[in-house]
Amino acid sequence: MQNLSSQIPQKPEKTKSDECCGGGSCCPCVWDEYKEKLATWRCAQNIENPTKKKQINNI
């Protein structure tokens, strides 16, 4: 059985302002992708250590 901490994804890097065209027509937008990866990371963090849930949600 693998260690659960080895399966937790790294915190995604925030999208840089020059990576978004600002046109609103990209699907998915780089911001959508970032938000999805961040949500996945937060969920994984909560599974690993539920007591840190409040701290992680404030990131």
C-alpha cells in the first residue's frame, strides 16, 4: 500500500496575469484550470490532515 502523503499533489502555482488573454472566450480558461487544481489540492490536504482544514481554506 502506498503512503497517502506520496499521492497528495503539490500546491498549484497561481496563474500569472500574462497567461490569461482576458478575452473570456477560452474554454477552459487558465484561471479555471488553476481553480480546479487548487480545489483538488485542498481536498487532498483535508483528507490527509482534517484538522488543518480551516488553515488550508484561508490560503
